[in-house]
Amino acid sequence: MAYDKFNVLTTTAVPLPIENVDTDQIIPARFLKATERKGFGDNLFRDWRYNSDDTPKKDFVLNNPVFSGKILVGGKNFGSGSSREHAAWAVYDHGFRCVVSSFFADIFRNNCLNIGVLPVQISPEFLDKIFKAIEADPKAEFKVDLPEQVFTIVSTGEVETFGINEYKKGNMLNGYDDIDYLLNLKEDIKTFAGARPF
């Protein structure tokens, strides 16, 4: 299915300065029964967000109304652990369109790219600057420019470039997943196939 096109995103951010956040923390295994990519956002970081009686934990950042935005800023080694794509679904379904970290687990990174969440890997030093900017002002804005592959701390003007696979970049700019990409080439494929001898 197609996803929102990603071009330039300017928004506030939610800080989660915790290292080695694994996919079981992002979406606990007991919530993996559904097969559609909907409803997972309610259980994003479920065990960190809620007590056993389902009341919100006041000290967890997603329950703090001071923080909002479409960027989730995580610590080093974000998305480690099992390969469940539901973790990326939960991030997307909650409303995040970009996750920032100084290091991502490869499978989680690819799962994000497949569904329209941009994983931006930056240096530890720049990540620390982002956390400090949010600490100084929870409403601080950040600009993610996918065409130019640049992340900007708007309040200071500091920037850092980030890498991305060119194929995945094209898909995100167009709002495609892998199937959408192939469907977009349908006529070219027909033309190519028609010109081939049987």
C-alpha cells in the first residue's frame, strides 16, 4: 500500500534518550496477532507507557503533553532485537514520520523505509545537540530535508547530512512501497515483455 510522500518535514520532536531500545520494547510480542498495519500505535512502548492496570505512567515521555511532533529521537542502537516489522508499523501508526538515532539495527531501518518512516542516522555529537535543543525548549523545531539529505536544528541553524539508499529514497519521495514501485513500472514492463521473443 502507498504511504504519505516524504519530502521536507519541519516539526517538533519527542526525546527518548535511551540506548539499545529493542523491538520488544517498541511493540511487545503479545500485540503481534494482527496482520493489518493498523492499531499498533496504541501499543507503542506499551510496557513503558502504561501500568499493569492500564493507567498511563506519568513519567514516560509519550504521556507528557509538553512533548509532541512527528520526529522520535532515540538513543544509540535503536530497533535492535527481533526482526518484527510490527515495530515500524507501531512507530508509523502512532504518528511519527522520522526516527533519529546515532545507530539503527539494519532490519528495523529497512522495515521503517518500507512503510514510510525515515530513519535518520547521525553522529553521536549531533544527536547530543538535538537532545539539548529539546531540553532547552520542548517546542524546538527540526527540519528533515529528504531531497538534500540534511537534518537541521532550526533554532541554531546547525546541520548534518545523512545517508539513505537511493532506491528507498525514491520510494519515500513518491510514497511508494516495493509493490507500488513495481506497479508504477507496469506499462514499461509490458512494453519490455512485448518486445521479447517467446
